[in-house]
Amino acid sequence: MIYHCISRVVDRRFAFQAAEKEKLRTFMRMQENFSGCRVLAYCFMCNHVHLLLEVTRMPEGGLSDEELLRRLGAIYHETQVAQVAGELAEARRLAKEGRAEESVVVARIHERFTYRMHDLSQFMKGVMQRYTQWHNRAHKRSGHLWEDRFKSVIVEDGAAAKTMAAYIDLNPVRAGLVKKPEDYRWSSYGEAIGGGAKGNGKKARAGLVRAMRAHKCVAADVAFWKDDVALEYRRMLLAGAGEKVAERVNQTGRMRTIKTRKGMSATELHEELKRLREAEEKRMAEIPFGRMLRCRVRYFTDGAVIGSRQFVDQTFENARDRFGSKRKDGARKLRGNATAAGGILWSARDLQTNIRNPYQSIR
């Protein structure tokens, strides 16, 4: 299940500056690694935060001891993790010796922690409490930081999840903090493009891949980002990143132009869209070989003959009577999804035209 969660600071104070936002992102990633929930998109503003969170299911059969300890390492000190590891090892040893009640002990050790995993409320509670404790120490204050409980909305995967992710990443543009969404460091898109504190951005890119492709059962795999996901998401963001202006009559009766929505100017937006179109055209013209293998390549099922140019031409000559009299040679360059193999592999059929398959009766 996917949720859009919003948490606001008490009295809407501007409590988050650069250092606070970096710390909040750290705690969010720690809780993500511990809980098994997945952050698809996020944005930290000065007085509130947005999260698009996928609450995943506990693996069937529960967690192994190794997986439990790995997750505990995300939020606990290594000495605490070692202590739990010792408890588990001892319980497993006794259970192996035939003391059946010790298997119950193992389950109880797991339950001390797993009840806080794969749960929306526990995820938000973990992030908010941990951050509040740090914030109060750092600013020498006490008391509540957040307004009551967080607010959440259930989001369907597909169009709704895509739209919600873009809405979240466009918060800084709507607020006038930046003109381009990638220029805001404390958002999923800003981290995906800029790399975040550690300079990689893989977590953010993987989350956005899942937000864009969950309805197609695509996992949160960063490998899919460089394909059409990055360009499609960029186009969605640009659609909402342009400023809006309106003509209004002022007190003197004169018309004046005012901005009704902040963002990129018409000229800036035009240039960005132009660059995006060029990138899309280049991608369509030069699909990487590895991606080609993930595409449905019709040549590989309907091409009649696939191989080097010499091989296809030789096969053509050996079956010359199967082709029309106007056909001069056999090799046809691969196009479309198979462009990446053009010049390396050739086909006996040009699938851009309606040429009859001369081998359609051959099995």
C-alpha cells in the first residue's frame, strides 16, 4: 500500500534549515532500512515534510536471524546488535539440543523488533521521535515539535502515484524557493539528480522508479532509472514547473502583469523542453544494447534470418527463388527497438514494411 504522509511543525515555525533537513533525511533513511518500508518520494520544507511511502509486507515466513540483525544495525549501535545476536545464538543452540520451548524464545526475540516493521504508524513514529530528540538536544529545547499525528492519504499505484510524486517534488518550485525542481537538495528529485549527502542518489532514483512503475510490477531498482523513467518523470515535472502570469488592472486603471504561480519563465521552460525532446530523440535512436534485450524485438521472432550481413546474404542466395525478382540482396538493417544491434546483426526481413515472410511455412 502507498501513502502520502504530511507532518507539520507546531505553530508552523520555520524549524528546518539546511543542517536540520540533512539530519532528517538521515533518520528517514535509517528508519527505511530498519522497517522494510520504502520511501518513493519526499520533500522537506521549512515547516513541514512530505513523504510518499510504500508499506511493504513482511516476507512470508518472517525474517531470518541474519536479516533481523542487518535491519537492527540501521538504527542501533553495534554493541546492542551484538547483544541480540548473542541471545539468538544461545536460543538456537538450546532449541537444537531438543529444548522445544527455546524456539518460542527465538520468536519472542524477533517480536521485540518486528512489530515496528512494515507498519506506517511505526515508521512515522520512529522518524519523528528520533528527529525530535536530536532537534531538542541541538537547539537546547524541550517539548513537542510536530503538530499532533501525521496526516496520510492512500495512493493508488499508476497514475495517482506518479502524480503524487511529482506534486511532492514540485513543492519548492511552488513556494518560490527554486525555479527548477532538481535545484532543491532536500527532495527525492534533488537527491536523484544531485546525489544527496553521500553523492550517489541511488535510493532516491530507485524510489522514483517504483513510484513510476509499481503498477507494472517493476521493483525499486535504480537500473531502470536511466531508461525511459528519468525522461518521463522529467517531463511530468516540467509540466508543473512553469510560472503562470495574469493580466490585472491596478488602482490607477492600468493593466499590469503579475505572477500567479512561481516557477520557470516561458523562455526557460521552452529551453528545458527542447533539451528534453533532444534527449528523448537520442534515446529512441540509440537504445543501449542491454536495454534492447529487455524490449520485445520483433526481428528475433519474425525476421526469418538473423545474423551477420554476410550470413543473411548467403542464406538469401541459397533461397533466391523464395524472394521477389526485384529483391537484390538479403540483409536488412535492424530498426526500432533493435537499433542498438544495427550494423552487428542483420535480418532477412524489413519489418518496417509488409514483406511476406519467405520462411513462414518452415518450422
